[in-house]
Amino acid sequence: NANIGLNRNEVSKLYGEETQMIIGDGSGIAGSAQKLLKPGLDSDSWYLREWAGVNPANGAPQWYKTVKGANGEETRELTSNYAEANSVVIDAYTPDFFGGFSTDLFWKEFDLSAVFGFSVGGKIYNYSRQEYDADGAYSDRNQMKLISSWNRWEKEGDIATHPVAAYNNPSNSNKVSSRYLEDGTYLKLRSVSLGYNVPLNDYFISNLRLFVTGENLLTFTKYSGVDPEIPPINNKVSGVTTAVYPSTRKFLFGFNLTF
């Protein structure tokens, strides 16, 4: 069994004479990720300063800024001054498609069933990283370790994913930007159950089935946070992850007895 679905949305009109609205999530001390509501756009469109990586010469953070020429033409240039960078529409939280599939297998007295769920596309704003992957900006929030595909700038010429770290880092490298946007694609093993039917006809029992079931056992994703499947959070913009617990992993052992 399988199912697949998708949602497509577009802002058609705003209240009154408004031509656009910027909304924030109010997450915490590191700043608020923003979305832009504007006719023609997806209602979950991110509106952020665009991260441009790390300057290999000095390890400084970089963003893009829009510069207008003498004839009004616009170009994008690099800056290490966060205040100079301007916000632009960058992707959306809405996934490309999502769904699930299940299977039931039988062999002799054994039965096996499994249920999977998936989502493809869509960008998650990882606010937890903004606080705990902050390049030293907060002296009490330096516990996060870099994952294997990340590296920290240490010397001139380094091509790094993370800027130079400094105590109480004043560079604004952890301020709101597309640096903390991550792919929300995932595949989850939501549940799996293995059973065994014990033949006991000689004991006035028509069937005894022993089983073990597990829920939320595996998640395959490139997302660096604890869970790419984000639970609803009051007063927060959808698609922003804070310090929440992941889906609970459960195990159940039991039996079904039929006389």
C-alpha cells in the first residue's frame, strides 16, 4: 500500500491596501526568522539575508547585499557587515511532495508489517543551531559539535563551512540568515511489527500470537537537528525548529490469545 500527496498554495490578496507583509517567529534571543506574504508567493516563503559562506582569507562570515548601479541595474556583492546585507525570498517550507507506504509479509507462522512515511523538499529553519552553533557568540551555548561534513575556519586559505570562532563573537555570524535553512527531506520507519502464531489446537486454544512492535525506530535525513518532522508550536511560524524533543521511540511486547 502506498499514498502520495502534495500541497500547493499561493497568496492571492492581502488585507486592505497591503502589498506585502513580513512575519516573524519570535523564537528567542538570536533573532526571528521571517517569512514574506506577498501576492504570487507561497505563503511559507522564507525572507532572509542570504548566507554567502566564509571568507577564506580571514574566516569572517559573509552575506550577499544588493547594490544598485548608476543606471539602476542591481548586482549582488559580498559583505561581512551583517547590517549591509538585505533580505530576499529564499525557498519555502512547503515540501515538494509527501506520503507513506506499508507492507505486510507472511511466511509460515511468522508475519511482518512495516509502515514508512516520507517528505521530499521544503526548507526547515533550524533555530536551535542559531543558538548552539553560534561560533562562540554565547559563552553558555557552545556545546554543539560539528557534524562530519562541516569544518571550522582556522587559518588563512581554509575553505570552511563555519566562520572563525571567538569568545562572545561580535561578528553577527549567528544572526538570522539562510545559513540555518536546511533540507527537510526525510524517510521514517514509523512502525514495524513482527509476530509468530503458535499452533496450540491440542490445548483448546485456537491461536496464540506473540508479537513485538516498535515505533519511530529509524529516520533517514540530512537534516542536522533532532527531528525533521516538526510538531506544531503555538505562536511560532511553521517550519522553525526550536529545542523540542523528537518523536518518542516506543517498544511493545504482547500476545493475542484466541479460544
